[in-house]
Amino acid sequence: MADRNVTEKQVMEALSTVKEPELGRDLVSLGFVKDVAIRDGEVSFTITLTTPACPMKDQMRRESEQAIRSRFPQVKEVRVGFEARVRPDKRIQEKLSLPIKNIIAVGSGKGGVGKSTVSVNLAVGLAAEGASVGILDADVYGPNVPMLMGVSELPPPDGEKLVPARAFGVEVVSMGFLMGGDDALVWRGPMIHGALKQLFSDVLWGELDYLVVDLPPGTGDAQLSVAQLVPLTGGVVVTTPQKVAVSDARRGVTAFRRLNVPVLGIVENMTGEIFGAGGGKAAAAELDVPFLGSIPLDPDVVRMGDEGRPPAAAGQHGPTAEAFRALARAIAARVSVQQFEKESAAR
Ligand SMILES: Nc1ncnc2c1ncn2[C@@H]1O[C@H](COP(=O)(O)OP(=O)(O)OP(=O)(O)O)[C@@H](O)[C@H]1O
Ligand SMILES: [Mg+2]
């Protein structure tokens, strides 16, 4: 047989020339290649990804295929399979005994910039990429995540525990469900803290790769409460395209830094003819944090928000849907890299 000389060892050697682009190390030394099989002119193997929402998946498929084909012309077919293993931020399990691997907080320097819209579409986009995801609406002043996801109530509780609602493959819990019709403005700090605590501890969260937390606008007590209650893996700051974005984003980034929350990066929302473009990137450069992507200003975002249909959901198409899913992948990649660097530093 033509391929009888290709061995597993040679396949591994070939794949050791392929880098995991985000981590900057080769797939084999990372231990990311397994199940190598060589049969009838066909080489197959599985690559372990650090997230199902990996933005580099296609590149790794191409490069590893190329690495095999260029060395072994007799190989007729290369089959690359993928599996994903999201690394846990161990502090979450240690502090809260929650089966959640990463908690991503979404904040902003000021209100109305699209924080809730980005939170919802981040959660739904990660789920559309195959991750297991929850969203916690911690906005005490205007909890609108349920509306954006078309959810109106929680299912009946399981004993003492609240059961999350489920929409677009995402587990959903909102401050709004606890507050009933109460006006948040009459809630005092301790009440808010208590309610937030309940949302983390008294909810039967599933085994989540990512829990997205939509923070209240501004940089006040509620943020502090959330950061005190749970270890936040990272914070995402949403800003707008205008020049003022730099000072708005600075407030958001500073708030996270003060709470010792690593900043995953800045998102520019509402990019387009009316508000322009570039404020988010400028802010990211100036504040020395990654720029995660921009989301177009699109009237469909408003309409679909009102209808409870997030644009990032599986099956939605067009530039806005794709921008949200690309953002979800970029954020998942940042979380992976951060986690990897933390583990490497600990070794
Ligand atoms: N990319 C976009 N294109 C068009 N409209 C958008 C976009 N993103 C958000 N919006 C609209 O802007 C308004 C504010 O968005 P959203 O509620 O997400 O902001 P927020 O920052 O969470 O606000 P708050 O500070 O009140 O919590 C909503 O009407 C939403 O539909
Ligand atoms: Mg909001």
C-alpha cells in the first residue's frame, strides 16, 4: 500500500509544525492532537480546541491538512475532527461551588450604549457556536434581558432553588424576575446586594462554559456587589464610535481595573454613517486593551430586540448577525488566552 510508510509518529512530527495561533505554541506540545489514525491512504486526527467558539478553527484545519499533504503526497485524504475543552476559572468552583467555568461581565462607562444588546448577543452567539451558556441580568435599574430574549418568567422553582428560563440555547435569569413590579430606584444597596447574591447562589445553573453578566450602567455599588460576590473571569467594555468614546470607555475600563477584574477588551457598538467609526479602536489603543470588534448601527437590532429575537441566534444571517458571532468568538478567544497565560504562570 502506498501509505504504509506513514506512521503516527510522522503525523505527529508534521503537526508539531502547526501553531495554535492565539497561544503561539504548536498543537503537539500543547497536547491538542489525539486519535491519530492512518488507513487506506487516509489520515485522521482530532484537534482539541480551548473553546467551541474558536475563531482559528478553519485556519488550524487548513494548516494541519497542508502540513500532512506537503510531507506525504501519497496521502489521499486528511480528516480533521475537533473537540472543545473550555478551561475553567478555578476560583468560581472554589468560591461558589457553581458548575460554571467562566464568568464574563459586560459593562460600560455610561448608559444606553448597547450593553444589554451586546450581552444578550454575546450569550446567544456563544451558544450558536456550540458553547453551553447562561446570562445573568444584573441590571437593577432596567432589567431588559428577558424582553430581548423573549422570556417573561422563570419556570417553577426546584425546592429552594430558582430554575433558569431557557431561550436560544441560553439559560436566562434576571433581576427583573426577583423585583416583580418594584421600582429599582427605591431599592437600597443591601437589598440589591442580597438580590444579586440570590441570582448567583440560589439558582440551579447548569454546567456552563460561560456565564455572561449584564451589569447595570455606570460604575457604582451594583458593580462592586457583583465583583465581591463572584470571581469575574474578565470584563468587556461596550462603547460607541464617537470621539467621546475614549473617555466613556476609560470610565468602564477603570471601573473593572479598580475591582481587579481583567479587561478582556473593548467593543464598539452602533458603528455606521450616523455615529461614524473608530472610537472603540482609539479607546482600546489608548487604554492598552484589546479591541474586540465593532457592531453596525442597524435598525433591525432595535426591531429584533423588541420582538425578543437576538440577531446572533443560530440561523440568522447578514452582517449584523455575523458581527455579533465574530465578537462572541473574539471574546471566547481572549478568555482562553487569559486562562492559558494564568495556568502557564502558575506552573
Ligand atoms: N447596533 C445597534 N444598532 C441599532 N440600535 C441599537 C444597537 N445596539 C443597541 N441598539 C438600541 O439602542 C438602545 C439601547 O440599547 P441597550 O438597551 O442594549 O443599551 P444599554 O447600554 O444596555 O442601556 P442601559 O444603560 O439602559 O442598560 C436599544 O433601543 C437598542 O435596541
Ligand atoms: Mg441595559
